[in-house]
Amino acid sequence: MCNPREPPGLTRRGLLGGLAGAGAAGLIGRSAPAAGALGARPSVFSQMVGTVAGRSSELAAPHQFTLAGVQWESPRSVLIELRARARGGAWSRWGVASTLGHGPDKPVSDALIGEAVWTGSADYVELRSSRPLRGVRLHFVNVEQAATATAADAAALPLAQPVLDAGPGQPAIIARSAWAGSHAPPSVVPGYGEVMMAFVHHTDSLNDYSSVEVPAIIDGIYVYHRYVRGWHDIGYNFVIDLYGRIWEARLGGIDQAVVGAQAGGYNLESTGVAMIGTFSDVLPSAAALSSLQRLLAWKLSLHGVPTLGHVTVVVDPADYFYTPFRPGQHVSLPRVAGHRDGCTTDCPGNVLYYHLPAIRPLVHELAGSPARITLSAPSKPGSASVPVEVSGRLTDLGGSPIAGAPIELQQFAVTLEDTTETTVATATTGPDGRFSAAVHLTRYTLVRALHRAAPAAVSTLVGVAVAPAITLQVLSTAPLTVAGTIHPPTKAATIDLFAVQAGGHWNLVRRQRVTVKHGAFTANLATLGAGTYGLSVHTPADEISAPGVSAPVEVTVG
């Protein structure tokens, strides 16, 4: 798998991807952490092994575990397999533990770290390698295995919202809360990009798991990705199990272009679906393949993306070394791609990868006739005191307008716990498919356009910058005292005092910082004596507002 570097800050191309800015710190330094030091979750621990030549001895883990991964220093090109057993039990099958490509947000180690292998409850592990290994360390995760996710009661599991009838209709997607509960938040709020294509993955786990184990398997992958690998969250946007159940994985909204950690070089431009299991020698189950096709048809259609053909994407310069391409290179990839199409990896396994050509026309047939919706906002910041005009267009994929269609303009809010879409305005498309609406915003806001009726379509999120509404009034002229308000409030503001010269020219006399308390301020200003003065207040940009400035005020002193 490829490096899943997540956007560390605000970029236009990453559409404000990483609203919270800071990336998760890589938890593995140049020397790996000691057992139990990998994060806040007590279910994560590690054990130093050293060198492995051929086959290791039986290794007793420090604690019982359900998932294990291998870290090593060299060589890079090697086949490492892992198997496990519970105390008094039989050995599991060998699973590949050397799948490479993913890495922390910023490379902080020369160590190589393979994807983890789900083992079920186990106490012992054994390794075998095609070449001698140096610097081997085992990383373990132990998660509770819920007994509530059987195939029989799958219908009782909470389903992700909203339900939008795109493509073949939205397939049932089990909500993230079904496996994460309230104990698996991301480290930062989600980032958002653009869905231009989809990558298909496999998790490189063993295939003989029960339906009851699936929530724990997903939770284990989350813990490994976040606490061992140092990512913000589980890497994939969706996962599909052998029983054909689709699960919401990464937080941020199933209907949004959530930036994943699943295809280094292309995370800002794609969505990622992982099939739980290893598909190098066998295909996923018929139920899993059917769900994969329906999910891809729905997700791509919802974002107005064709399901057949190729698309040109740009290799993220920060992640190019996980791909066979140059940084910033424009690369043509299939709309439905295997992970190896873009990255240096064997994922999603030979059998599944070579089955993708058979899947693509089925996805296309399911997609039907999708719609595409666009949205744009003024390039200059609006004001909290004046509605912001946004506009867009609704068409079919061929560009023909869809007239008379109801459009919702939605304000989007995201936290570490949930995402919320609130309709703040409505519009109707004209004969050319175009629409516009005024939205009342008081702070920096993510906005999207939604065509809810079939064929449902969502636009890419647009960040709308809004300057605060600032008032300024003169309370007295001897001394010169002013007061004002700022909404939404900022912590500080600066008052500029100008001398008004003949001909109406304003010459700056001084700048005075003032403290804003509960959105209000007062200040006394020293003048140069009698004369006419001009005043204005301005505020710096912050995480809420664009830079703001008040209307100018003239005052005569003495």
C-alpha cells in the first residue's frame, strides 16, 4: 500500500483538507518505542525481536493480542509471513506481513512497517522470511471482539446517514459507530478533497474470519493505523467484509470527499474501498463483489464522476516516492483503479486486481445516468453583515442542463465526533441548469450544493471566507474616545488614526491596538491637535474570520 500522508494544513487543492491543520505526530521514531509506549490506547504494545533469518522461534507476546504487524530495518524487498496461536491452540495460517507503502504523515524513521495481520485472540507468534531481516520489532493490538455483528442481526446495526439516491441507489452502509462506538475518535478533524476516482484495496488479512469478528477487525485496523502508524484515523473510507456488508470507516461523512490515508500521492483526489482479506490467490465472495460494485457505482455517481475510462490526476509531491511517478506528474489512471495502478504495491492482490476489468462495466451499468453539480463562491471574502452569493450548475455527465431542479445549499460542520449538514438556503435551476442563492454566514464556513432527488448529486465543498461585521463610533472628541463592536468577536483589533489633509488625503498618524472583550472595545486616542481626523478599525485573519475592516469615520477635534 502507498503512503497515506494526510494534508497537514489548509490548501485550495485539498479543499481546506485538514481543517484542524496539524497532522498526527508519527509515533515511531528512529528507534522504535518500547512496549506499551505507542499511544493512549492500552491495547497497543510492541516487542523487540532483533534479527530473523529464515524462520523465527516461537515468540511469546507480552500480552494477549488480536492483530500483529512487523517493523524491520532491511531489506526493503522481502516476503515476511506471520502466524499466531492462542495458548494451547493450533497455529493459524500464514499471513503476509510485509505489505509496504503506507507510512506516517511525515517520514520520521528508516524502519519499514508492514500492514498488520488479524489473528484473533492469540498469545504466540512466529515469523518466516524470504531473506534475513535486521531490526525486527513486532507491534501488537488487542481489541475486544463484540458479539453483536452477526449476519442475522446486521439489519439492526445503525446505518450511516444521509441516504442519497445516486446511481443504483445508496446501498446499506453500516455506520462507523457500529465498530467505533465512542472510543475511536480521529486525532484531528477530517480533511476534504475531491472524488475523481476510486481505489480498490485489500487489507492483507486472513480470510477465515467470522461475521462476529468484523467490528473488532475494523477497530484493530483503526488502532494499528492511528497508534502504531501515526495516522489521523483508519486509512480507508469504506471497508467491505466477506459477508457483503459495507462499513463506514474513516470519519467525515459517507457523502463527502473525505481525504483518506489509502493511496499516497492521490489521497486528495480519490476515495478508497478496502476488502477485508487477502485476494492474491482467491476472489472475494460473490456477496462482497456485489457490494463493491454497488458502492463504487453509488459513490462515483454521487460526486458526478464517470465510472468508465480514465482520469488525469496529479501526483502529490509530498508522496511521490510511494509511486512510480515524478512529483507533480499528471498521471492517467482508471476511474476504478486497483491500488497498484497508482502506487508501488501488490494491493489489492493478483486475483482481485485482474478481476477489475470485469467489474468496471458492471459498475458502469449500475450507475445509470448520474448528475453532476458544481458550486462556486466569491473569490474575495464576504462580510458577516451581508449575505454571500454562491452559484453553480446542475447537468448530466454529458454537460446537458437539468432545469427546474430543487437545490439545497448546505453549511457543513465537522468535529472529532460527528459531521453535520444544515440546509441554509434553497434554489431552483434555470433552463441552463444554473442556480444561485444568498447565504447568511458569520464565520469561515464550508458550503456545498445538494440535489437530493434522484439522481442525487453533491458538489465539492467550497470554503467561504467571511470578514467580521465591525462598527465604529465616536463617543467624545476631548479626549478623542471611540467605541465599537466586532462580530464574530476577535481577541484584538487595531485602530488607525489618520490626519485628513486638504484635498481629502488621509495620512496615517498612528496605529493603536485595542483589546476586544465580548465583541466590544473602547479606546482613547491621542491626536496632533485641532483638525479633522479619519478613523478605521481592522482585524487580522484567524480560524474563524477573514481580515476585517470597518467603514471609515471622520471626526473634527477642537
